[in-house]
Amino acid sequence: MDRKSIILPTERLPRQILLYIAILVLVPTVIVFIAAEGYIRITRSHIDLWAVTGRRPGRNPIEKWALVDAFSAYKGRPGNYGRKRKSINKHGFISTPDISVSKPENTLRIVFLGGSAAAGTAVTGQELADEDTWPWKVADILRPNSDGKKIEFINAALGGYTTFESFGRLWSRIRFFSPDIIVVYHGWNEMYYFNKETEFVNWKTLLDGSWGVHITPKIVIYKPKLIDHFVRYSQVLTKIRLRITRAVSGEVGISKRLEDNYDRKGIEVFRTNLRLIKETTSIFGARLFVAKQATLIVPNITEEDKARCRYDWHGFSHEAHLDAFKQIYHIIDDEIAVDYIIDTSRLSGVSEYFYDHIHPTELGSQKIAETVAKALIRKIH
């Protein structure tokens, strides 16, 4: 018999050992994986990978922290949220200490209107703790400079808010808290309606005219990847995939193809909304300050910083965004007295001040707070 056709026991042994090792490793691994999959499905909320990557409509992310509001689309759901345990008080105001409706004597009340850049919300892990939000810091800076007055504040901003929502919240809710000073910090979110596809009369509604915090169109929170096709059926693998992948959106940002320009009718919508806020504030007997919002988007931005900006949320290019900010600043100059304009746009373009196109880091928040507080101190004495 040919020697090559004879397999001795000693030659068979290594293959058997390898098989035994494979069984000893694979079987426990499979068991642990199945157990982990079951545990995650029972104890954790389900993540639809196809929804968070924008491949199909899913549950609205704001449903976790928002409630429907008749006058401002939605308001904060009282509780604590995120890794930083951001708070929403009983009145639905984010990063705001508990406050009574009736204003105590010798008290100055300041209200901040804006979107996520004022609320301190951004991508998970980049949101600011309550005390790190710039409205909170403004109050801290003002207290030693208030001539004995007690300083209270309301952060009436929320992620996704534009001047539409802020105006609704101002006249319907905030009026009852007797504000003395209103600070408006809007800009980026106004550009959601600087788009030809937007019909202003159907703002914040779906195609059938309905509205709710549980429904959302296709959104991109995480960029789609090829590996999604292999992990989408496992909640364990899905959560691992999302944990090691940087999110690109913390809000309901709809990814759009970029155009060279935007619908300029949106500029006049912002002007009218600002006038409504100005006149309403005057009726309340309060003083209005309007900030020129700071942004990472500047003419000489680096390519690295430009990649951090979500131009596709609004659907127009970097150059168009520059012009849109410029027009917004012009309207503020036209409509607001110079002594009541707060120019935080001087902080724009400083990379370490921003997580992305608009959301401030802790350092950026501190710089915004110092700029806003300096403007207010001149008027509260």
C-alpha cells in the first residue's frame, strides 16, 4: 500500500484537536450571543437600523423627550435624559431650574428662545449638562452683577425649534411667567424653510396635514454602511454598530441633495416672525435682545471643519449657507435697535467652539454666555 494513502493515528490527532477547540470556543460563544440577544430584546428598546440610517420612515426621535403642544408643535416632556442627564422641568422647559408661575418681588426673569444650540442638545454624547448650557451660565454671570435683584431664567429653547415655535411658545405659555427680558438665539433652524420644497402653510405637518411627535419622515441619524445588511437582524450587533459609529444627527434632520441656492422667500418669513416676537415682547412690557447666532460656517473654513457641517439638512451648499446667515444678520440689523443686538457671530469659525455646524462645545458655550451676559449687564442696572 502506498505510504501516502496511510493516515496514522498520530497524523489524525491535530485535526481532531482543532475540531475540539473550535467546538469548545464556538458553542459557548453562540450560547452567550443568543443569551445576550434575548436579554437586549427584553430589556432594551428596539432599534430599527433601517430607520436610523434613513432607509425608511421610523419612530420620531423626539418622541422620547417631547409632548405635543397646541401652540408650539411640541414641548419638553418632564424628566431627565441622555448621558448627561439633562433635565426638563415640570413646565416643559429644558435645563431650567424649577420656577413658579408667579414672579417673586425684586426678581429679574430672563427667557431664552432658540433651538438646540441654546438648549444644549446635539448628538448623543455631545449634549451639554444643564449647568454647561450658555443660558444657565448667563444667569450665573449676572447674579453678582444684578444690584441685589434675584435672577431667574427660563430656557424655552428646544431642538428643532425655529421662530415659528418660539413665537407660539412666547405668546401662549411664557407670557404667564412675567418675563422682563427675552433673548432670541435663532439662525440655523430658520433655514429649514429656506427651501423650495417647503410650503409655509403646512409647516411642521405631514403631507396629509396631520402632526404628531410619533411620526417622522425618512431621517439620517447614522450614515448607511454596507455592513448594515449583515447586522440589521440582530439587536446586539446593531447596538455595537451604532456605538462604534459616530452619529451625524441628534435631531430630525432630513438629508437632501445640495442645491446652489435657496428660496429667498424664507428670508422674509424670518423677518415677519421676528417682528411678531418683537411686538409681542413689547405688549408684555419686556425688553427684547436678539443675537446674531454663532456658527462654524465661515468663508475661510478648513476642509476638515467643512466636513463636520450638515449642509444636506437644508439642501443647499456652503456658499448658500454663508449668504443665508448674512441675510439673517441683515434682518436683525434692520429690525432691532443696535443696543439690543448681541453679536455672538464674532465667535464664528473657531473650531474648538463647535461640535459641528452650530452646536457649541463647553468652551463655546462659555464664550457665548460671556458675550450675552456682557450685553445684558449694560441694561439691567
